[in-house]
Amino acid sequence: MDLFSQALTSLLDTVAGLRDEDFARPSGCAGWRVRDLVCHLVIDAQDVLITLATPERGAPTRDAVTYWQVGEAPPDGTDPLDALTVRLAAAYQDPALLKFHLQDVGSAAGRAARLAVPETHVGTQGQVLSVADYLSAYVLEWTLHHLDLTAHLPHAAAPPAECLASARALLGRIAGAPFPPSFSDREALLVGTGRRTPTPEERASAPVRLPLVLG
């Protein structure tokens, strides 16, 4: 629960500190500029609010690991939902409006998470998870997107070290084996999810075939 709040707060603060010209720069998500990614973060925050307001009585069908579906092809920005996000982001025009919307919805998602009971069950995407597992999965989501946000913005703050470590550990569980110590937390996440092409040495030492395309 604390890591979720830390990851979200850091991400919101980083977006709040962006300059207007930063929104037109590329992000770490293929086909998306920073403004498109920030728009996606608004949708993510809405999903958190919806899920935490959707209690379920049944037993969990997924946990923080199996929440993720591993695909084969990295996204290229041409998926219909990705394309919709780009059009929605363009409608904001003024970056201040997009900042405000993310701060408003993101802060509400953070409050809802702090009020949630970790042991209770919630529903999302036709599956049931404990609140604790759902929020743990989102630590990985927020941290990866924080890396995406700052990929071409060297002046922007990096994700918190604790969140990087937690996200790396969860990615290792998804992979079925931890990434070796030769990978930093940041590089394990970037290389492991296909955000950076591995060197031959990294590919040889990785515990699984790369990349792990999370969806």
C-alpha cells in the first residue's frame, strides 16, 4: 500500500513539474509523445478508482503476477486504443489542463487506495484480485510509465528507488526467475520489458527470452 502511494505521488509530482514544451517530446512508449502518455495516466487513474469501487465476494482468480498477460510483440502505437489515446490527448491543447486532470483524478485514486482494505477483493477485466495484489501490480505499472515519462527528459525526477526495486522483483516473478545482479533495477525494467534493446551480454545473462511484453 505504501509503495503504491509512493509510486503514484512521485509520478504526479513529476508530471506537475513538466514544462509546456516537454509535452511535445517523445516518451518511452512507441508512437506516443509525453502528452499522450500523461493522457494514458489519467485513464489508468480512472481504472484504479473504478476497480477499488467494484467489490467482489468471490475468491481471487489472479494475483499481482498473473494479473499481467505476457505478449510477444511490443506495442507500436497503432493499436486502436493507443490511437484513441493520442486523439484524446490532442484535444487538451493546453498542457495545464492535462496536468490538472491527472492531478485531480490521480489524487482521488491515491485517496481511494489509502482507504481500501488490503484483504478485500475487487473486480477488474473480468478477474478478481485482492486489493493488495491489485495495488502491487500497479506499482509496476506506475514505475514503468515513470521511466517512459522521463525517457527523453533528463531534467525530470526518476522513480523512487524503493519502487524500482519492487517493480524489478515483480517482473522477475512474472518472468519466473529473478534478473541477475549485473542488471540495475532500472535496466532490468527497461531491458526486461523491451523498452531498451539488450546488449549481447545482457541477453545472454537474462533469465528468460526477452522481452516480456506486459499487457
